[in-house]
Amino acid sequence: MDGDSLIGCLMRTLLFVALGLSSLASTMTADASMQAQVQSYAEMVCGTNLKTGNPEEPSAKKRCISGLIKLGNNAFKLAAPSIQKCKQEANFFSCIKGHSTDTTRIKQAAREHGREIKTMSTTPHHLDSPRLEKLGEAIKQVLGQRSILWSNNSKTWGCKGRNLYGYYRIKNELVVMCQGFHNGDLVELIDTLKHEGWHAVQHRCRNGVPYLNDQQIAARLPQRDAINVHNYRPKQRRLESEARVMAKINDVQWIQLVKDECKGKEKRPYKPDLGFPYSTF
């Protein structure tokens, strides 16, 4: 074999070796990436009690993380109730291996959740109203752009099967509109949005202190509402009465009051520290 042929042979051999190493590196990178995903997922679901939402007991958390990492990619196929149940077992891995059939139940739950999601929206269902849009925007300026949920008989947000026009969820700072119960009554929807939106003002911007005094509330509250609010707990009656009064004032005045009472108290968008300056979208 002459020199040129030998060099050519060596070059081809080196090329094959390089390609092989590249393929191996890609496989190792993919495996490492998957392992990192499983590790992250395990720390999330194992560190929290999936029933109560409280931090998980340390030894149960440790057993759970170890077991899910052993399962690898199959960890993503497990249902939350199965994981939580096996956390209580001394041998988490032996317990969780028997739940590999959770996939079917997960798919069924996903389909049900998909149908449920269609009954919820951040905008009114099949309704275009400039009044609702302006009032909603005033609330979103205080609570954030995804702070109003329109539920069309959704069980997820507590509207299905209940005689509720809407409610303000204090913990999550969400206004939930039970649109399906209004039967398309626009005036009623506007009244409810202003009512629940004012509850947001009371809690977010006024620390639970009413804007109106007792005399002002009593003078403006209809007799029917005055009787109805007695069904509420004593601490809630004054706030509920005021919200009913504020729902009846005109839109322009209501929006201006929201701006005035919440100035400087608006919920700021979450901005993680990335180690360098940037602006949100």
C-alpha cells in the first residue's frame, strides 16, 4: 500500500470513529437530559403532599425520589394518587412498580380535563361586550392579566351545580364568573363582574376595610339585599353589602374608584432573576 492510500485509509477510519463518538455523545446527552427531567419531576412531586399541598415528610420524600428515578421515563406515566399512596409504604419502589397501568386512567382523566377546560376561558363565552371588556381590564390592571375566569358550568372552579353568579377567590386573587348560570343576561353579568371585582379591591387594595361607612351602605342597600346578606357570616356582611352597592354605580365611576383605591397596589408580574437585565413581554 502506498503512502497516499495509507493516509486515505487512516482518514476514513478516523471519520468512522468520530461519527461513532458523536453518536455515543448524543445518546449520552439525551440520556442525561432525560435523567435530569426525571430528577426535577421527582423532586417536585415527592416534595409535596399531593393531597394536602403541604411539604412532604422528609423520609417519605427521600424514598419517593429514589423510586421515581429508578423508574426513569416511566415515572411520568404514574397518576398522582398512586404516587401519594406509595409514599406511605416502607418500600416505595416495590409499591409503585405495580401502578404501571396508570396510563389508561391518565388518558381518561386527560380527556375529561380537556372537556372541562373548554368550559373555562379568560374571556366571556360567545359574548362580545365592550362594557364587560372595560370593566374586566380595570380588574386585570390590579390583579394581573389572567385574573378573571369565565366558567360555563365548570366544576373545576366551583360553578357547576351551584346557584352562584360568581365569586372572588381570595387565596389565588381570582375573579370567577359563573357565566352558565346567567343564561345570557348581560346586565346581570355586568352587575356580577362589578360586585366580585369590588371584592378584589376590598381585599387587595384596602386590606379588608370597606370604602363606604355603615350609614352610606345602609342608605343605598336595597331592602331585599339587606335581608339576604344576613345569611353571611358577621365578618362578611359589611363587605358583601358594600359590594352589592358598588355594583350599582355607573361604569365610569366604578372604574375610576378602582384606579384610585388600588394605585400603587397593583399585582406586579413575576420577573425571575436571570442574572442580567431584561424586560417582560
